Amino acid sequence: MSTTLDAPAQRITPLHAQLIDTIGRQVVSGELPPGTVLRIDQLDERHG
């Protein structure tokens, strides 16, 4: 008999970690050049 305890745990990545990962990829790809000023209102609009 299977129970929910037998199911593998789902990992939920916190929003701030997702945002850091996304920004990191944008910097590495050149989409966000080094020195780019990141404003909270723009981050919220873009990644909400």
C-alpha cells in the first residue's frame, strides 16, 4: 500500500533563489552586462 509518505519529496525553490539563478544566467549570457543597475521595480515588473 502506498502512502504520501512513500512519495519522493518535492523540492520547492524559494523565489529569491530562482531570481538569483535567472540574473546569473543573464549576466553570463551577456543579456545583463557587468555593472548593470538592477532596480527593484524593474525586477518586479520583469520577474513578478
